Amino acid sequence: MKEKLKVYFESRREEITEYTISILKEMVREKTVNAGKDSLKDFPYLTIPGEESKVARIVMRELDKYGIPYDVRELVKGRANVIGYYGKGEPSLLVGTHMDVVPPGDGWDSDPFEPYIRDGKIYGRGVLDNKGPLVCTLVTMKIFKELGIDLSGSFMLGAIVSEEFREKGEMDPGIEFLIKEKHLSPKYAIIPDIGENMEKIDIAEKGRLVVKVISTGKQAHGSTPERGINAVFMMNDFLVKLKNLKMSYKEHKYLGNPSLNLGVIRGGSAANIVPARCEVLLDIRYLPGQTGEGIVQELKTLAGEVEGKFDFHIEQCSYPHEIEPDNILVKTIQKNSKDITGIEPFPFGLGGGTFAKSFNLAGIIAVGFGPGDDFAFHVSNEYVEIKQLVDFSHLLGAIAIDLLCK
């Protein structure tokens, strides 16, 4: 079957390329920007965040055209997740992609939602992150159907909402909803949301801990600062020590060391008032073996070296994850990549997070692997090489055949 697939891609590459470009352009023109409800006024083309159902309808239309069954799972009206199935039963392999995009931002050479082609690349918001890989999965399913590929298990397409932004205090209508309600439980998952030009496989991701640190002093008139306690000076003393903090951890083979970023600082209301409160937001990316609670305790110990009152609040905490580099999914990707692209991708770890984290923490073997340059995400003039999209479709098919056929 893999030879049959190879011949198809070699003999009909131009046709596959034209179809890929056509569907991708259509998806990019749908402005599925995911921004908070408070920001909707800045995006007059949106009535709700994301509006991913506009892209979901394209996915469903194409699946209907080729007689491929699918489920629609919708927690929030207008934000429909689509799960397509080629074949039945286990084992199952999901390619999990998202339909929302970040705001276009500034600095584009042209309309970010009117894609164009130049020098073998297609440009536009979402061509790489993540509508291009979604189209690749559609292409693979379409070709499987045309060739009559017989799988023992199930090859699954996941067109998922709400990856780029999640409203605080509300249930995520995408991956969290799908996993919690058991709408999505494949044996294996590939998340093509890392770039790296299909030369690396994401097998580990750091945890993310967002901590709000609050210093509390005493307000006074700016002309008599000795009558007050300046919370900003207190925070400054803490931050000087924080810059040299050595967290307790064991270096990770793929993730290296943890990182700490001071992202936000707020304090004071006027130049002539001694501020009674100052707060900062810390973004800490941590390793397996560390815990959010343990890191906060280290921060509290550090604050104990500074005079004044400090409080610590965990605003967000996602756990780190890792899988073995020699598991069957990684090995299957490596073997087929070497055969098709001539490159054997190697395992590595990410400081950021993808859907792979949600799947792995739910007991599903998942890795990040996909086309495109990693520095083309979330920037103006987002692009992806068209050849890579076609190669990725071929790769997905070969990987699925190896994993899902007895």
C-alpha cells in the first residue's frame, strides 16, 4: 500500500499541489481570529472569538464530497470541532490541528487574509499555524479514499477550536472539552504545530507556571515617604534577588533547564503617593521533577530574605510531559521521513506547549511533528513552503499505513 501511495504522489503531484493550495486559500480567507471577548471590538468581522465553524464547514464539505464520515462536537455555538474518520477500530492515529489563528498584527506586505504565492511559498495568516497542516490531513484522507487503502485501524482528522487563546474562567471549547467528554481518545496523535521543517520531533514539553507576586506596604504622601512603606521598593529588592535565583532541578536531556521571565509589573498611582501595593507576573517554564507548589515555596523562601509582606498566587499551571524517544510513533515517523524526504528527524523538547501536552497528560501517545519554519509562527507575512505541505501529506499517509495495518 505504501508503494501504491508513493506512485500516486509521484504521478499526480501537480494535481495534489493545486488542490492543497485551493483549499488552503479558502480557509485562510475565513478570518478565524481567536481573541478575548473584551477585544472583539478590535475585530469587526467577529461576533464571537474564533468563529471556527466557518472553517469547519469547509472541512465537512470536503469530507462529504469523498464519503468520509465525521462527528461534529460543539460546546459553544459557532465553534464546532470536526473529527473525521478513515477506517474503523483500533489502533487509531489522530492528526490534531487547530482552526483558530492569532490576530494579524502589523507589518504585512499585503492583506493577511488574502493568501498569495511567491518563490514556492504561500503567505497569509494561518497558512502554517495551523490551517496548512489541516489541509494536508484532508489531502491524505482524500487520497486514501481514491486509492481504496484498507486500514485495520482508524486514521483520524481533528479540526479543533480554541488553541491560540482561552477565556479565563470558562471551559475550553476545544481540546479540553473533547478529552474531558471522551469525544477524542486515539491511541496515537501527531500535532503538526511546531515547525522545524519536519526535521525534529517534539517528545517533551515544559510545564508553565504563571505566578502573581504581590508586595504590600503602606500608603503615604510623597513628601513624607518615611511615614509609609514603599511597596515598589520592596518589590525591587525581591526582583534583584529573583534575577539570581537558582531553582532546584535536575537538567533534562531534551528540555535543558527551567526558565523564568518577568512579564508584567504594576505599582503606584501617582508620583506624589507612596505606593502601598505592587504586583508582578512571572512566567516560569519548569521541568519534570519540579512542581508548581515547590517552585512557589522557593519564591517564598527568597521573599523571606526581603523586609516586608509578600503574597503569592498561582494564576495558571500546566504540567510538563515527556515520552520515550524510542516509542513506536517516533520510530515510525523517523523511518518514513528518511524514506520520503531523506531526513531522519531527531527528538527534542519545547519550552512552549501544544495539543501534544493535553493528549499525553490524558494517557495518549502524542508528539509534535510538522512542516514549516518555527520562526514563521505568529509573525507578519506568515508563510510555508508548498512542497513541504505536499510531502507532509505523503508522510502522514505512509505513517498511518505502518501504524494502522496488521
